[in-house]
Amino acid sequence: MRLHAPTKASTWGVGGVLIASMLVTLAHGRPGIAELLITLFVFVTAPVSASLMGQAALHLRLASKAPVPRDAVPERRAADR
């Protein structure tokens, strides 16, 4: 299962918004401690939760809807030559 792209986008998207919020609160004269903690929480939990969802899908033997790359199956590589 390929889970890198979805977790990367959500982590960087939410993290970017929270860092911007932290900079705005810093400009107003108060440190953004809450935003920093939320950012750290998101950076730690998003990949872990995606991994757990992937493991659950494998455990339930759910079929992937993604196409299989041509170079992933040895029979297809031999037929292309």
C-alpha cells in the first residue's frame, strides 16, 4: 500500500497553517505554544494513523483500487521485453 503521499500532504498542509498561525500570534506579542504543540501532535500522529489504517486494510484483505505498476509484476516485465 502506498500511503506516503496522502499523509505527507495532510501533515504539511495542517502543519503549514499552524506554523503561520504561530507566526501571527508571535507578531501580536504572545508565543504560540498551543500551535506548536498541535503541530508536533499532527506530525507524529498522521503517519502513525495512516499506517494503522493500512495494516487494518491488509488484515481485512481489502483489494486495492490502485492500478499495479507494470514493473511490479515479474510476468509483465518479461512480456515487455
